[in-house]
Amino acid sequence: MATTGKVKGIIANLVIVEVEAAVSQNEICFIILDEVRLMAEVIKVIGKDAYVQVFESTRGLKIGSTVEFAGHLLEVTLGPGILSKNYDGLQNDLDKMDGVFLKRGEYTFPLDEDKLWDFKPIAKAGETVEAASWLGEVDENFQPHKIMVPFVFEGSYTVKSVAEAGQYKITDTIAVLVDEKGNDVEVNMIQKWPVKKAITHYKNKPRPFKLLETGVRTIDTINPIVEGGTGFIPGPFGTGKTVLQHGISKQAEADIVIIAACGERANEVVEIFTEFPELVDPHTGRKLIERTTIIANTSNMPVAAREASVYTAMTLAEYYRAMGLKILLMADSTSRWAQALREMSNRLEELPGPDAFPMDLSAIIANFYARAGYVELNNGKTGSITFIGTVSPAGGNLKEPVTESTKKVARCFFALQQSRADSKRYPAINPIDSYSKYLEYPEFAEYISERINDQWIPKVNRLKTMLQRGLEVSEQINILGDSSAGCL
Amino acid sequence: MGWRFLSKLIFWGILQQDAFDKVDCASPIERQEYMLNIVIDICDKEYNFSGFAEVGPYFKKVINVLKQMNYALFKSDDFFKEEKELEKLLAESQVAVEA
Amino acid sequence: MSTKAFQKIYTKISQITKATISLHATGVGNDELALVNGKLAQVVKLMGDEITLQVFGGTEGIPTNAEVTFIGKSPTLNVSDNLAGRFFDAFGNPIDGGPKVEGTEVEIGGPSVNPVRRKQPSELIATGIAGIDLNNTLVSGQKIPFFTDPDQPYNEVMANVALRAKADKIILGGMGLTNDDYLYYKQVFDNAGALDRIVSFVSTTDHPPVTRLLVPDMALCAAEYFAVQKNESVLVLLTDMTLYADSLSIVSNRMDQIPSKDSMPGSLYSDLAKIYEKAVQFPAGGSITIIAVTTLSGGDITHAIPDNTGYITEGQLFLRRDTDIGKVIVDPFRSLSRLKQLVIGDKTREDHPQVMNAAIRLFADAANAKTKMENGFDLTDYDERSLNFAKDYSDKLLAIDVNVGIDEMLDTGWNLFGKHFKREEVSIKQELVEKYWPAN
């Protein structure tokens, strides 16, 4: 039976609940406020008191209100139909909500229950399968979407039957498996997974080595990123972070692009909604929106859900990676995510670290970036998540905790520079301060030799040296007073 | 002194990219390779100028042609027309190494 | 604020700080309003039956046996067409001697617009000021602040912008406005015969600083009424957001919160974003545009308030005095309108983007020439000409006293190019040069 509790304390969106039975850390609960149910997540437990962060405004909430615990962690619903959707940070389908304004406590199902999908079986009766094994596939916006053995299944199963090719709803049974004890288990196209836990159903995670084309010359030529690589873009406001991110998400040669608009301007998301249905993917000729999913938790949406939004986006990416696809995940801005962590940490009266951020900020950021990567699946196929996050350093100062923590883990650094942006030289990436560690990977060099030629990396390095020298000369001339210098 | 002009050339020929231009916004890797080779070749050439004052205007012209190439569809007539122009420019100011 | 009948009156306050009081009470909701000896207060923390209230008017003189009654709701505003032409304090009480406004009672600080229901802004807002219309064009549904040192005439510029913009309603949110400035706005709107389309919510320096915190939500609540219910285009003026943020830091300090950068609360970004993100183009045609003022300290934009603002707003307009012409200009280098791309050259004449960029580029050349001159280097003929151009450009286009249409601004631009430069020096697309280069 699910645990219940009563509200005992309220400080903004931190609520203290006295619980009557067991609760788990990060368990989801619902606070009953008149007719609405406010979703919340347990973030600390002391004795019988569970501290929960509420994903909504707590206006009007009273002491003594009933709280129902859900018995599971914050999770996403996985299945065909995620592409082209506009979700909030908790994976509510924003298009299914009525009215112009968001209503408190309104939660919508992220997939389409009535839609029929063209299913083709992959697994055959008698085969042995395990979690993440491919049972069949459907066409999702012309992407092969694999229907997998749910990630939560443990041990091995024998396939008893797989549905014939045909049209099915996501709730229809598409396979019957037999577990080790001989029980039949039915599988449909939906599964759930907790967002803060990585989906690690792969054989291994080698160092990434394949160039991921972004179409941006300062990245591809000078400081390339790879399939399954990580990068970050710090820059003061007005240096073109968002234009660059949008550009990369339009042109990159990825199968799927997931954009987490995390605590940023709503009009920027509107730009994606407006443009992507019109723009064509240069690699497939399909509309960009068909390969894109947007997680919109704009700056005016609840702060706790902002924290969840990046995890929601990452989990969706991991789901598609398990299908052997190339995912590009963009998060704008990871600083807003860190600020959400800070707000909660402050309310919990935790001992603060630098700039009042939580002490474990570095570890949280490192764990998150570690979920990206290039993987070899158990069936020998490969998939990847390339992650690029933006950072909005306070006052444009790169010596602040979020930038520094990110620098330790991201392998590419694309430094946007105010002076470049001021003189309208875009993209305002400083080629000298920026770096890509992948240029040092022998695996990458080998791959580039084949894809382009073996002179590529030496040439790029010469180019960088010339840029560096030019910069040094400019600086000298600047000291001597030549006003036409400083133009690099 | 040459470094400053060459780095300017690298900037305008390669780094600078117009996100709002239909062609220039996305540059496939084959195209990037093509342009890198051109730029490296320009940097490797020997030049013979009669005076310092000639250098700036000359590279301005070269940079302008590179910019026009970046705006043209890859390997289109316009693109090759600009490339011809570039070759002409380079031939003009390049002389055999003397002294 | 009226109180309901049969309310429980509490008279035992257990704790008093500079801004808050605590007492034991039950059945109270979070964010609910209360009266403490007649002073308005709001619930900020509930812990069992111990309630902490933030007293807007400050706690001076509040005794431990003060009468506390809970109102049973969070701050509200009565909205109706009768708001037009009226002046209110931060609580929504009339300060113009007029009657209370009848209307639908709405909670201020209401919900956010669903991002998928927004429309992309596309209507140009003309202000007559070339530093804005030509270089940093505003679009309805945009949010943009003036970044300005306190000695610049920002209130005058705001009032001008408001009157010239063809908005159906102008809503003034004044925070920490001096009484003189408040009277200035009132008089300017009155002289322009615009009072019937103005609504004002003002917390002047005579009021306790914490009351400023209510002003933006009041103003935006009224704005939403006109934009959503009446499909009107509404312009909201918020001055001065720096003083609003100062109040946030006062409250968080008194609540013993750990400050982050520049003594500001860690939630500053979210607090500001909640206000600015109310700017929106609604699908039914109404819109809310926010023009704010963020005063700077010595032009420092790295301070937490302008810095966080810059990450939230869609650009900024930077005011500074140009010593060459002795006038205040909109600085073309440090100003930016992120949404101008949606309208320039499309809603305006085809040559707009090129003229704008060319003029700024030439202005930058002049800045270089100036540095050269100041360091004692010889100037070339081009340097001289660019310096002369810069003076003309500042005077005829950048100065905030300019008031002309956009076509005229573009013509002025071409005339200045023709006066000071050769055709090839402005590097504008050939076909535009052919069409617009002044004949002489």
C-alpha cells in the first residue's frame, strides 16, 4: 500500500511532510491541494520528515494537507511518438494542455495512446533475450524505432511469440516472453525508466573517435567534436550562444536531436517551434522537426522542474541510443540547472560551496556528462549521445564554479568571446582559447586519415599556430599603438 | 608582420561564418577540406611586395574573394569563378624566391 | 483591503525582525495576505503552526500583542476597463483620489503562458528614436531594458518611447521612483492627452522598499487583462528594476538566506525571469511588451543585476553621453535588440540591415581613428572623414532627441554616407548603392 503523509512545513517550493511509513530518496509524491495534485520529489529524509521539492507553485498550500507517495522515482515514459513532441521538464506533452496559460497540477500523457504504428518483428520465437534486446521495430517519422525488452527486466528470457507485422497501438502486446521461472511476461511498446539513473544496457563504452559534422567551420576544422563526445559553450550574454546552438542542432549529422531549453527565454523555444517544421534536414531531406524533440522548461517555469528537465532529456537520449542511433543532445543552459540546484540547496540550509552553489556541484555535473558517450550494444551495433551544453557565466567571468566544474569533464571547449561578438564577428568562438581533446586521440587521427586524409590534422595544427602567432603580433602592435591591429 | 595578415586571412576565410546565410550557415566537411587546403596554400606562398603599404590592400582583396567563395554554392559556377579570380590574384603578387 | 466577517484575530506575536513577524496560527495558506495592526503582510514560511509573515511596511512599532488577521488569499487586483487612466500604489489602492476599481478579482503573479501557445513576435514598434528604430528595432512581445547610469535621462526617454509607440495601453510600474519623477510621468502623459490609455502602479521612495516587490506583478496583472481579454497591444514600463532587485536582497537578507554574487539572493535569475517572461505575443493578437530600466553603477554590466537581466531579456539599450556632440545617445556598440532580425528589411525598407551595419562599422572606424588621434598618431584622410561622419551620425541619428520615421532615418544614413565617403568605402551591396546613393 502506498505511503501517505501530512504537510508539516512550507518554505516556497520546499515542503516538509510527516510520513506514516517508508519512503525512498527521490520518490515522487503528490500533495493534494483542493482539486489539484502537486507533484513533488523527496530530496531529504530526517526521521519521519520527508523534505520534498514541489514542481509547482505552492501558493495557498496549508499545513495538514494530505500527501500521497507514488512508490516510484521521477521517471519518463518511453515508446514511439517521442519525436517532434514539445515536452516540459517532466515530460508532459505541452500541446495536449488546454488554454494559453499553464495550469497548476496539470499532467499530460507524453505519448499518443490511439495512434497505430507499423510494426515489424525482429526477434523470433525461441530466441533468448534480455533487457534492451530488440524485439521489433516501428517507423517513427521515418526513423527505425526499436521496440525493446524493457530496461527494468532482469535476467534472461525466452521469446515465446512476437506479433506479426501489422498495425498496433503502443498499449497492444507485441511480444510474449518466458522468464527463467517459466512465467509468461507480456511486452507492449511502452516502458518507464527513472531519469536520474543512467540506462547502461550496452556491452562497452569505448573512447569515441568518429567526427560528428556540425557544419560550423570553427568547430569541425579547428576544434572538432565526435560522435559520443562532450562539449560546452560558455559565453557572456549577447555572444551568440543560442544562435550557435540552434545552428548546430539544425545542421549536425545526427539521427535525432534533443534540445533541452533549460531555464532560458521562451521566445527562443518559439523560434524552434516556428522554424523547425519549415526547415529541411540537410542529411535526409526530411523536415528538421521530424528528428527533433524539445524539452522546454523556460525560465518562468517552476525551478524544481528545471532541474529535472536535463535528466529527462538525457534519459530520452539514452533510450534512442539503445536503438543504435546517433543522438545529439543540446542543453541551454546548464548554468540555469546549476542555479536550480543552488536554490534548493539554500532552502535545505546545506553548507554552501563557492558562490553558494552546493558542495557537490562538480560531482553532479561530472556524473551528468558521463552519461553521454559512444557505446557498443549487446547485439554488436553502435549508438552515441553527443552532448553539448551551454554555460552562462555570471558577469562573463570564466572562473566561476559552473564553468570550472564543466571544464574538468567536457572534452571540447568552445569559448565565446565578448570582443568578437561586439565587432559582429560570428561565430564569436575564440580559436586559441578553445580546444578539442579529441584532436589528441590516436583513434580520432586514424579515423580522420581515412575519412579525409592523413595530412588533415597536421594542417589544422599549422593553421592554429599561425593564428596564435598572428594574435601575438597583434598584441605587440596594440602596445605600440597601431590602431588597425587587434583585428584577429 | 606577415602573421597578422595571414591570421586575418584565416579568420575571414575559415572562422567567420554567417549563420543567417542560406549557403554559408552549413559547411560540409568536404567543403571545409577544400577551403583549408586553399588557405594553407596561400599561407605557404612567397610574396614579393614593393612596400608595406601594398600588403594590406592586397590581402583585403584576397579575403574578399574567399568570402565570396564561402557564400557561393560549393563547386557552383560562381564558386569556380571566384576561385579563378583568386588564382589570378595570387599569380599577380607571387614571384619566384629571390635573394 | 477589506476583511471577511468572523475572522479569527491573533494577538500573540512570538518573534519580530526588521521585516518579518512570526506567530502561531492554523488554517493559513502559503503566500496568503494578512493585516498586522493594519499593515499588509504576506505569509513566507509555515512550520507546523508557526507562521512567518513578511510585513511590507516594515515592522517598526509593531507590538508583540498586535492584531493579526489573515485575509485568506494572496495579493489580488480588480481588473476591468476602469483601470485605464488610473494611478495606484503597490497594493492596487488608488492614489489619484478616484474611487476603488470594480472588476474581476485576479491573483497577481499568475501562471506562465504555455510556450507552445506563444506566437513569434513580428510587429515592429516604432519610437522615432533612430538609436532604437534603426539600430535596435523593437518588436511587440519583446522584453528589453535600458542599461543606464542613474544620471542619464532614462525616465524622459521611457516616457517618449511610451507615447510614440502605438500601444493600446501603457502600464507604468514605478519602483523606488522619486515623487518628482512620478509627477513628471503623470504630467507628460497628461500633456500628451494620453491619460486614458495609461495605468500606473507606483511605489515611490516615500514607501517602504519592500512594497516595490508587488509593483511588477500588479502592472503585469493589469497588462494581462488588456492583452488577453481585450486583445490589445500593451506596453509595460518598469522603472527601476535595480531598485526592485535591491528589495529582493533586503528581504532575503532578513530571512537569513545565503547570498550569492553581489549580495543578491541565489534566486535572482528566476525572480527576474518570472517578471520579464510575461512579455508575450498571444495567438489572438494581444501582446505584452516590456521596456524596463536597469540602472548601473558606473556602467558596470557585470554586476549581478544587469548580468542576470542580460541573460533574460531580448537585448538591452545602452544610454550614454556622447562628449563630441554633448547629447545622450543610444550606444550602437553595447546595445542590442535580439528580435530586430524578425522585422528589419522585411517590415521595413529593404536597405535597412545594410545601412544599419555599414553605419555602425564606419562609426567603429571613427572610434579607432579617435584612439589614434589621442595617442598622437597622424590621421589619414579616411580617418578625418570617418571622424566627421561620426559626429554627424551621433547628432542626426543616435541622439535620443531624434524623432523621425524609419524611411527618413535610412535616407539620412545614405546622405551621411554620400557626404563623407566614396561608394566603395561603405561596402554595401551594389544593387542597393545604385538605388539609394544620393545624387549630387
